[in-house]
Amino acid sequence: MKKIFSLLILSLFATGLFAGEYPDISIKDLQEAIKAGKVAVIDVNGDASYKKGHIPSAIHFNSQGKDLAKLLPKDKSTLVVAYCGGPGCRAYQRGAKAAAKLGYKNVKHLSAGISGWKRSGAEVAKK
């Protein structure tokens, strides 16, 4: 029983470490940042998901990953938000890490992902 409890505590601690790597941003706060034109959004979902609907102004990381530096603002203090499918998805980390590697200091994660964005009734862009 002690081993199971220890493993549970260790897994919760590890999950907390990864979850805290990039702070979460709420849908409302992201909408306000988009409206103010003060954010770069990175969609890390696959091609089919991106075409079905993505956050307006989002950069499609899968097709633009190599050119991300050209697509993000020059100001490295700009808010950059990466997202993927939803709360259980960790693919967003690829976009967030790529932005951080390029020197962006204000990188966040929309943990609600595109599924939460759509459920909230927020505007969705399609390409």
C-alpha cells in the first residue's frame, strides 16, 4: 500500500512540474489579448483539426514550425500562447518550447485547447 501511495504522490508531483512549465491562460484573457492585438497564438493540432477550426489569427505550427521565427513578432516580450486539443493534450509543448527557444519570455498555454474554445462559443476561423 505504501508503494502505491508513494507512486501516486510521485506521479502527481511530476504532473505538477510539467503543468507549471508554461502558465495557463483563460479563454477570456486570450480573447482580450487577441482583441487588443497583443498576442501570437500557436495551434499545434494536426492539419485536419486546424482546417475544421482554429483560434482566429493562430499560426499552424505543424505546417509553419520551421518558419516560426519569421511568423512571430520581433518583440520577444510579446505574449505567445500555444494550444492543442484540450486539457489532456500535451502537444502544445512543442509550440511553446519552440517559442521559448527563439527567446520569447512570455509563453503561456491555453489548457482548454480548441475543444474548450469551441465549447465556450468563441469565434473559430477555418481555412
